[in-house]
Amino acid sequence: MEKRDEDLKKAQMLDARARNISHNVRCTECGSQSIEDSQADVAILLRQLIRDEIGAGKTDKEIYSKLEDEFGETVLYAPKFDMQTAALWLTPVLIAGGTAAGLVYSKHRQRTNVHIMALDLIRGVSLTPKERVTILDLLIPPPPPPQGVASRLRRWLNLR
């Protein structure tokens, strides 16, 4: 009885391992599904191949290597990081970094320009019309909001 339970647990573990590997392998016929989810003939054959390799005592890494050698790197959902896939892995990081750098630079430039305009005012250097409008927008506080019931209702509706 214990032997049967032990064999059943071992079979369940091997099946779970095969399913895990199958979820990480792309169906070569469908392209958009894993071989675990696909019902294409090639997916069924690849699932059987994976179970046979597990039965032969191969590690997951060896199974992935064999599949990659036979079907190419695109059969795996997670490509390796090498010179060919560096752009694929680094593009999101570079875009986010470039965007953040651009925002920081524009904020710095805006502050710098305001400080330069203020110094020009103190020195007596005349400002361009655009600079005058910018300085006035910064120096003149916005008018207080109206205090009527209708204006409070409008403000309340805009905030929520």
C-alpha cells in the first residue's frame, strides 16, 4: 500500500514538472500558446517528448537546451540574455531612463530660466514679452475662488 502511494506521489511530481516545463515552451504551430495549452499535433508530440526526457532522468535545463537546439531560441518564452537579445531586454529600461532624464532636465531648465529671468530683472536687463508673461504668472498669485453656494458646488463636483 505504501509503495503504491509513493509511486502515485512520484508520478504526480513528474507530471507537475512536465506541466511546468510545457508552460514555458511555445507551440511551434500556434505561436501564441504554450504547448501545455495547445491541442496541435506538434504540441502533443512535444509534451510527450518532455515526459520521455523527464523519465530518462534529464534536468529541466537539459530539456530546455534540447528543445532550443532542435527548434531554435524562439521556442522558449524567456529568451536568454546575450548580444542578440540585449536590445529586447534593455529597451524598456532605456526608454524609462530617457524619459526620467528628460523630465528632470526640463524641470531643471525651467527653474534655471526663472532664476536667470529674476537676475536679469535685478540687473535691469529688459525681458522679452514671453519672459514678462512667465514672470508675471509666477509672481502674481491666482485670484481666490468665489465663495457662493454654486461655486462651492462646482468645486466639489470637480474634485470628486
